[in-house]
Amino acid sequence: MRDFRSSRDALAHVLIQSAGGRQVPISELADIQTVTGPAMIRDENGMLAGYVYLDIAGRDVGKYVADADRALKQLHLPVGYYVSWGGQSEAMARANRRLAIAVPITLAIVILLIYVNTRSITKSTIIMLAVPFSAVGAIWSLYFLHYNMSVAVWVGLIALLSIDAETGVFMLLYLDLAFEDAVRRGEMRNLADLRKAILYGAAKRLRPKFMTFATTCIGLFPVMWSTGTGADVMKRIAAPMVGGIFSSFALELLVYPAIYEVWRRRKIESVEDSASSDEQGLQETELVTVGS
């Protein structure tokens, strides 16, 4: 306690239990002197530790640590010494371990929900193609803003994944409705009819798609110009979402209909082949009748 070490005399009278069980003052076992020492003794896991502080600017923390680890392999430390990383690198390694579990689980849940909604593996795959569409804009936005990968950026990418899945479901829904309506009216006879139905469905999707794009941008643009407390974190969350929304808005309207046509074209070609075979069989029957 502090009262027993407030002065040299008090410390000299502190009783120490000897090997024989008798308590003796510490002054009989040691010479007490006052010397100048360090203001703080740092330790790590009960071992003396020395800290080297690094301020990294313009580089990703993970890449810097990887390069530094390769350089430290050439350093021969005495027995009992070791080097470990702390601070942001330690927090990033801990976050990467958690993200390695959270991201696949999130992706699996999104795919499962899409499959429950569509009841088709093909449709679920087409919807998930929106992910690379948005990843293009997200990566470019991070590149232009000079943002490195971080936990905040991964949070923004996960949020972007849900938005892409939603817009992909809407786009596929409108294309399916246009296709089924044309089939019901008997206007799905050839590839030209299929392209006409796809164009009609994509055009109907333009306004709700633009509304989704506009409302997301209107909500996120103020974050990109914010300067208050926590703005750096929020910017890194919003940046991939803004860039991904731009690229997915353009690519879903241009690429999605083409992918849908490739998928539905097989059914149209099979219908055309069956119709042509039936017509050929009818002509052969008529020819046999005339000949007989």
C-alpha cells in the first residue's frame, strides 16, 4: 500500500517473511537507495517491451506490415526477443478475421433470399451478376478518392451488395412480366418478338431504376462533403456505394437485357425448331397423299 512506501524509512520497515517463517524488515536484507530511473516501465505479457511508433501516410496499413515483415525476417534477434505489431495493424488483422466470416455469411443469406424469391438457380445467378457491375464503380471511386481498403470500406461494400440485389430483382421482375405477357398474348414467336418484349420491360424499369439511383445519391452525397467528427469513416462507407450505384445504373440497363436474351433465346429457338419440324412433317404427309 502507498502508506508503506511513502518514504525511505517507511519502506525500510516493511516486513518480509524469511525462509524460516520469521518476519524481518527489508532494511536487514537490502540497502535502500534513491536513484533516477525511467518514468514508466512498459511490459507486454509480463515481459519488458519497447515501442516503435510509425505514422504511415499514403500507404495501406496491411501492405506496409506485409513489406515490413519480409524485411524483419533478415533481423536476427537475441534469444527471448520477438517483434509483434499493434495499433491499427492489429485492429485490422482482427477485423479481417471477422470479415472473413461475416462477408461469406452475408453473401450466402442474400443468395438464399433471392432463391426463395425466384425459385430458380438461373434467375438467382442473373441477379447476382449485378455485384460485379457495381464493383466496377466502387473500385474506381476508391481509386479516385485515394481510399485504402478498411473496415469502413467493407461495410460500404456489404451495403452496396444489398442494394444491387434489390435492383437486380426489380429488373428481372419487369423483364419476366414483359416476357410472360407476350407469351400469353401469343406474340412470342421468334427472336424479334423476344427482343421487343425485353426492350419494353427494360424501358418500364427505367423510371423506378432512376428513382432508386437518385434517392441513394441524394442521401449519400451530403456525407461525401461532410467535415465533422466521424466524417472520415462515413466517407469511406459512402464512397463505394456512390460509385457502385453509378456503374450498376448504367450496366444493368445495358447488360442485363442482353443476358436475359441469351437465357430466353434457347426457349425461343426450341419453339421455332419444333414449329419448323411440324411444318416439314405436314408437307411430307401432303406429298405422300398426292403421290398415292
